[in-house]
Amino acid sequence: MAAAIRSKSQGFDVTLIDRGHQLGGKACVYEREGFRHDGGPTVITAPFLLEELFELMGESLQDHLELIPLNPWYRFTFKDGSEFNYGGTIENTLDEIRKFNGSDVEGYKALLSRSQQLFDTGFTKLSAEPFDHFLKMLRQIPDLISLRAYQSVWGLVSHHLKDDHLRRAFSIQPLLVGGNPFDTTCIYSLIHYLERKWGIFFPRGGTGAVVAALEALMRRHDIKIRLSEEVEKILVRQGRAEGVLLRSGEEVRSDIVVANSDAPYLYTHMVDKEMTGWSARLKVRASKYSMGLFVLYFGTLQKYPELAHHTIWMGDRYESLLDDIFNKQILPEDFSLYIHRPTATDPSFAPEGCDSFYVLCPVPNLQSGVDWKEEGLRLQERIVKSLDETIMPGLKDCITAVFFKTPEDFRDDHLSLHGAAFSIAPIFTQSAWFRFHNKAEGIENLYLVGAGCHPGAGLPGVLCSAKVFHELIRREDS
């Protein structure tokens, strides 16, 4: 959607083709028995990336969407009953840190300073910069070495913080973009400063309201939208993309093609192998993929006002749990959970006197061989039982309108290879030039946006991928 708007702003006649019955991809909306659920992303960070899209069309985001600041941003609850509220001012955060370990106050300040350095390079300088030539990557090596980008997020956080609760709380960010904190490059620690710089917001009406606002913007500016139509192949002739072939058999011709499909799926299913550049073929074979997600959606017939908008419920294990999920590819009996309660901010998500929830549980992707037809209901029961016995007493008696998504749904609904919820993992050797390029490898006039290409997953990353595409075609037009 961002790429379509940016293309229109440059004078292109734009047609957006989407296999879904609604726009937004993973940012879809579900309605069940009066309860509404955002299908995927739940917060807005770096809101200027959305503001830019409206400004390109001569409009203002504020006229079409209300962004509500959250406080706290996240509440962490630990097995020993302790809680850590993250968000608000720096002093608020320092006060929370003092509850666990006063000596970590200075460590957090140093961590935030390091995060700003990573932000200045990784986000400000590089997130919207194309990495289509290896020479460009070579030029960044001195900066990346000086920032110790080879270090993991966990390694960086552990260097500055000593309390185990705080180490866990400040190292979970890679999980929000599909990475293991023990493997993910510490570049992703820039998220700390990004959150601090702009804050964290919830759109009134949810992420679905963002999609609706963008769709209305596109329609006002004559971008053609074709829903429930699936692109089967990219039409390529003499090494140049000339349009797309729909599953219906229709051919849609175009000067350029922009694909936001999962990059590994694109190169394995939507273009012929012999047309693909060697680097893309190598990446498909060698890539390490993100974890999968089990997402449980439900309503409750009572309210849970003590729960924050976002609660991160931490289980006993951390490193070994993530090792099971990412490396051993087994489905553990235990878990940690990300709990979204949008009704804490916007009561319209549920009938009066009720709450709406989704609970996100990291699980192995489909390379694990887990039988989700059998394990889905079992995992649902374990999650509900654990929440009922801890932070949501009485849940078993008031839960309603329950359904879930597994990695199989991410594979089938979103064409994510191996059901990996965030495409390839954000490790150092799959970042920048090593990630799938925004200018297709081996095929002219084909461009990639979305989670699998540079700069990566998450709403800021996906929106920045459209900026990279915008810069590429701007340079080619000049």
C-alpha cells in the first residue's frame, strides 16, 4: 500500500492487486460475535512514516486517523509475581528499574545511549537506503564494526544490565520482528531509542483503521484496487518484468512490477528459477527463517481492567525456550506470551462489559514438522489454563468466540514460506545487502517491498522498504 501511494506520487498509473478480500495482508481485521481483533500488528511506532504517505498526496494523517499514546507501552509480568512497566518518561522507566536493581539505572542510561548510536546508523542512515550493490555494503563495514553489529541483542543488553528480569524485558524486541535475541544482530537494539524518540501509539479503531485510512487515501487519488485476485506468476521476457499473470488466466501488463509477497516465496513460486539471479537463489537455499506464531483470539464476558493494553507474560525459561523454538525446532510444553487487550484503550473492540484479546505465542515454523491439526487445540487449552491460573482468573468460565491461527495459516493465507511469520530471520548475515534486495536480483523492472527484503519486518521496516523502492525509481528516473 505504501509503495502504491509512493508510486502514484511520482506520476505512475497504479493498480494494486491483492489476493485477500480486504487490504492489509497480516494487518487484517477479524470480527467474531461482536468482538473485533487486529489480525497482526498492534502498535504504531515511527508515525512519521505514515504521515509521509498522506503528505505525498497533499493531505494530513491527522485528518483521517487518531493515534492514541500508550502508557505503559508494555507491562512485563514474571513468574515470581513481579511486574515491570515500560514506557512513559525516562524517569518513569528508571523508577521501574530501581524496583529490581538500583545499580542498573546507570546501565540502562548507557544502553539507551548505545541504542541511539545504533539508531543513528541503522535507522536514520540506512533503513531507507538501497543495498543493491555490494560496494555499498563494504562502505558500511567500518561503522558496523565500530558499533559491534556482530554482537547479539542479548549480548548487548547483558553487558549493560545485570538483573535477569530487566535483561529479558530489554531483549525481547527482536521477537517482535521474528528474531531470537541470542542470535539477532544488536542493530535491532535501535528499537529502544526509536520507541523513546516517538513513543508508542494505538490507532483508534486499531491497525485496521490504519489500513482503512490508507485505502481511502488511495481511492481518493485514483489508485485502482483489485481484491480477491491472486497473482500466480510474474511475466518476464528477456530478463524484464512486463506484468503479472493472475490465477484466473488474465495477464495484466505494466511498466514495472512491485511485489510485496514473501520474498522467498516469490523466488520459488512466482518466477522461473533460471531467471533468478544467483544471489537470490543462494539466499533462498541458505536462509534461516523466522519462528512461527500461534495466535489465539477470543473475547471475555467480563472485563480485566488490571491488564494493560500490552502484557508480556514471561515464563520460567528464556534462552532454552527460544533455543527449542528457533534451533531445535520443537514445540515446548511451556511458553511466554504477548497479550493484546485493545479494549484497554478502545472499548469499541468488544460489546459493553466485555474485553477483546489476542494472545501471541512464538512457536517453531513449519520446518519443525509439528502437526498443528493436533497441537493447535492442545496449545489453546494450555494457554487458557495458564492465564486462568495467573493473571486472568476466571478466564475458563468467561471466554467466548475463540479461534486461532497457526503457522499453517500463515503459509496458506499469506504465502509465507515454511509458515515463517516474519519471513527470513533478522540475523547479521541476512541484513542489508545480505537480505533480499529491493531491486530484484536477476530481473529488471521488478521491485520487492515487505518483510523479507531490506530493511526487514515490522511496520517501520515494511514502510521503509517502500521508501527504498521510491528512492530506487527516483534515481532511475533522474
